[in-house]
Amino acid sequence: MELSALEKLDIVLRFINDKQQPPKSTLEEIKAGTKAVLNESDTVLLQIIGKLKTDGNIKIESGIENVVTGSNFASKLTNVTYYLISFEGAYLLKYQNGYVGREKHRHAEEIRVDRAIAYQREQTDTLNRLTSKIARGTIGATVIGGLLLIWQIVQYFLERGDCPKK
């Protein structure tokens, strides 16, 4: 099964976060530590690391390291790039459960908002129907009241006898 881009980001971010001694990783360490799960080329791994850096979830530091090479154990100074977890990255992992967790939460929130909007529309339609019924009832009551008033006026004049006769 192919891992999603978000899952790949989470795997690399978790590896860098879990690396405690020393608290920084080289590209080779990340590649070796995630190979069993990711099995991606250096290019893809660098793209993943670039995305993590762009998002502010890791920091990149350069340093010089004394590296022992060859069978004669000769050492030479080598420029090394280290990848460290940032506060934002640690926060993302701990409180949002990584990229996948954040995406799931965002999706769940969209569904909740859509349901709330649908419920609000339903309630608005119900309120509009009830308002219309009340308006029609008020108009009907006004018409009946006006007819009763006219009937009372006519009845009053009929009882008094002041009504003009033909």
C-alpha cells in the first residue's frame, strides 16, 4: 500500500523528533531510520525534508565534523547538515497527531460546520414557514374582526331604528 504524502511527512518528522542522543539527525541517519517504512529515493526524502522545513516543523543546521575514513583511520573535517525538530514540529506531533491527524481534524471540522449550516438552514425554513402562517392568521383575524365590527354597527342601527327605510 502506497503511503500518502501526509503519512510520509509524519514518518520523517517522528523519526527526527524521536532521535534523542544527539538531538539532531543527518540525512543518512534519517534515510536509514525511515527506509523500512518509506523506501524512498534521496530526491523524495529531500523533498519531504524541504516541506517539513518550509512548514517550520524542523530546523536545519550545518556543522563541521571530524570523520574517520578508510582503513588507515585517517580523519578529515567534513561539512555536515543536521536536522532538528522545532517547537512547531513537536507541537504538531504532540497536540495534533502529525499531519495526518491535523488533516483528519480539519476534515471532521468541515463536516461539523456543514452539518451545522444544514441544520441552521432547516431551522430558518421552519421559522419562515411559521412566520408565514402567523402572518396569514393575523390577516384572517383582522378580516374577521373587521366583519364583526361592521356587523355590530349594522346591528346597532337596526336595533335603534335609525336605519333609513326604502
